[in-house]
Amino acid sequence: KIDNRALLTRDRRLLMHGIVRHGYYLRSQKPLEQTIEVLRRFNLFLAFAPFTRCLHCNALLEPVEKGEIIEELEPLTKIYYEQFRRCTGCGQIYWPGSHFDKLLARIEEIRASLTAEFQSENQT
């Protein structure tokens, strides 16, 4: 309620539950299509900002120097990574790990799809 969040689900019965104030039924079963569907439905194209929010508490992430958090890092993370972000809410540490390139490719795919759609809608 406080954050004005919406429940995203493929369960129609869950949406009918009295406690759900704002909800959206995802039509696609494919995660990539679901992401595009949500961005489109809630008009989030311009607000789409990956890697800026904490996955745990949704607070903003801010850059942090490696030296400030070195004691919190796993041994191999200390060796192989130099760029880090820390959650301003819960303190969770993030870095561009082994999955980062795959995520970037997925994000570019989403952006390309939305950009093409946006341009075709706004052509005169």
C-alpha cells in the first residue's frame, strides 16, 4: 500500500483476493516477453534503469570503493572484481559478476524491442 506497488502474477484467482489493491495478470509465459509486457503496461519505458535498485529491499544502489568493503567480500571476488555498488537501504553489495554480460544482452534485447515499438507508434 505505502509504496503503491502492483502484484504481477499468472494466477487469476490470486488477483481476485480482497487484499490485492493493484494487480496485473501477465499474459505471456516467457520471462522476456513478461518484462516487455510490464514495461509497456505501466509505461516504464523512460524509467527503465537496470542495476540501480536492490533486489532485496528496492532501495537505490550507490558506487562504493573496494577498499571500504574488502572485508565483506569473498576471496575470489576480492581478486577478480573492482567495481562495486552498495544498497543504501540494507547494505547488500553488488558487482558485475559472471552473469553480468548475459543480463546486459537481455536488457539490450528489451530496449531494442521497446525502442522499435515506441518509434513505430510515434511515426507521422
